[in-house]
Amino acid sequence: MITNTPSTTLAPPVEETRYEEELARGLAAADEETFAAIYRRWGLLVHTMATRLLGDAHEAQDVTQQVFLGAWHGRAGFRPERGPLGAWLVGITRRKSVDALAARTRRLTLIDAAAHHTGAGATEQGATAPERVLDRVLLIDALSRLPQQQREVLCMAFYGDLTQAQIAERTGMPLGTVKSHARRGLHRLRLVIEESAAGRTGT
């Protein structure tokens, strides 16, 4: 009896295997009802995994949406012979979570760089949590004051974690134009942050 247990417990149920195969075929055929079933089946797993990797449930929700959007648009890249559909989604989740962590690091780097340019770097170690939050709010406000194209380029770089070449490809702008917008946008961004910092210290 004991020797027969592994063979019966480790083997996936035939019905479940067939169902996954049906879902895979539906995904390849771009069937929206099938895709909804895929989301219902693996959505919680993807969100739980992203939450553990990112440590932030709200950010994990964004990643979950990116995972399934990526799966839909990249469905032609799924190869059943390389592994089951669930494993494919887990792989996408890992990549999207890594991208989100990289984007978060870039945002924090921009905030720190802006703080140093305003001369706030000397007091950064003694900054309280509310001051850090205020710095982030000021950064968002500063971005909103930039010309549209400069703001778009910087947001795609720091929030979308895209290279300048990727931004040029996505927007259709020449690479030189993208670089110019990025350079001028950063310069204006620092000026706006400096003005905001001067206003705070002057009160």
C-alpha cells in the first residue's frame, strides 16, 4: 500500500491536465472567455507571488495586471512543450516583479539625486519620514510642471524603466530628440525642485 501511494498522489489528475491543455489552446486562439478563465485560475497565485517579491500589495496588483496583459499580448510565445501554462505565468511574474523593483530603485535614485542638487543631502540622514514623503510629493508636482514631451520622456524613463532607445521606439521620436527632452527635462526638474526647497526654507 505504501509503495503505491507516490504514484497516485504525485500524478496530476487527468481532468486537470486536460483542462490546462484546453486553456492553453484557447489562449493561443485568442479566446477571451478562455483568458478570463485563466485569470480566475491563476490570478490569486500571481498576486500572492508578486506581493512576496515586492513587499507591497498595491504594487503587486499593478504587476498582476501587467502579467496577464503581457501573457495576452505575448501568447504566441507560449510553448506547451517547454512547460505548463501555470509555470509560464510564474516566469512572467518573476520578470515583471524584477522590472517593478528596478523601476522603484530608479524613482528613489531620482529623488535622492534631486535632494543632493538642492543641497538637502547634508541633512538627508536626519530627515524624518514625513519629510521623505514631502520630497516625493514635490517631485511629482515638479514633473507636472514640465512641458508635456519632457514630462513624458522622464516618466517613461523613471517610472517605466525604459532606456532612451526604447522610448524613441515607443514614441516614434528620433533618438536625439529623446535625449534632448531628457536633458532639458532634468534641468528644469532640478530648477523647480530648488524653487520649492527655497520656499520651504524661507518660511
